[in-house]
Amino acid sequence: MRASIKINLLKWLIAPLLAVNLIGAGLTYWLAWLPAQDAFDQSITDAAWALTSQIKRVRGKTSLELTKQAEQMLRSDHFDTMYFVVRDANGETLAGDHNFPQVNQVSEPNEPVTYDGVMNGEQVRIAALYVSIERTPIYIGIAETFRKRNQTHYVILISLLLLDGALTFFSIAIVMIAVNKGLSPLRELRQNLDQRNHDNLTPIEFK
């Protein structure tokens, strides 16, 4: 009977504990990953904004005044490959990578959007920006591969799994110790009853 009570108590205590830990781990994961993803998006969006200051209109022609050094700095990254493009309203490439995916789907000026795309057969994250330079629509795109994002995502996921696993293990250990401690009076009662004669009707003392 004591074993049955113990098993039922453990079921009712451990099952909700595991459910709560699982829900908490999921919420913590999203709270950690979403800001990290927003930070990556903000980085490529800032790069798109930085290009706008280099776009000039001279004698009715639009050009990007970007030195080779500045372009190298824009493309340089220890982990990811960076791409960029500057196009006019007709889709003509003024500067950057000619095979860059379309960016003219941006409808609101000065409102950058980020989305997933493919560049040279590799998945990329794109920041697209539409600006008006002397009433001339200009579309800017910055793309970054997912290597750094995937590494950060992997680190966050593994860290949370290890932390949640450790917390779950210690929580279950505490529950089992508490249940064993709480059932100790029943164990003493059983031992007392086992040692008594069947005709012994004196009161049983609990410690």
C-alpha cells in the first residue's frame, strides 16, 4: 500500500513539474532567440541605411560613391558572406551584385523590411530598403548568410537544454526526497503494526 501511495504521489508531483519545466524552457528559448534574431536583422538594416548616404544624383544620373575600401569593409565578415545591391525603379543594378534577388517589392519609403532569400545557392537573410533620392526611387538590398545565426541558435538551444535538464534532475530529486520523508510516518506505523500482536489494542504513538 505504501508503495502504491508513493507511486501515485510521484506521478502527481513529477508529471506537472515536467510539464511546467517544458513550457518554461520553450518560453525561455523564444525570449532568448527572438532578440538575438532581431539584433542580426538590425545589423544588416543599419548597413542598408549606411549605403543611402553614399548615393548621389549628378546631372540626372544616380550613382553610388563607394570606394573599394568601403566595399571591402561592407562585405567583410569572419563568419558570413555579405552581398549588396543598389537598383533604380526599373530594376537596373547601379552597384553591387547583379544576381541579387529582387528588392523592389518594398512599397513604403524609409521602412526597411527583412525576409529570407537565396543567394548563390545559399540561404540568406535580406534587408530591403526603398528611399527617394531627389524624388528618384532607389532600392537597396543587403544580404547575409545564416552561418553566424545558426551558430548562435545552436549555442542558445544547447545551453537551455543543459540548464533545463539540470534543473529538472534536481527538482525530481527534491520531490523524491520530500515524498520519502513525508511517507516515513506510514513506514513507522507499518513497522509498529507488524511487531504488535493481533490482540494488542493499545493506542499507537507517533513520533
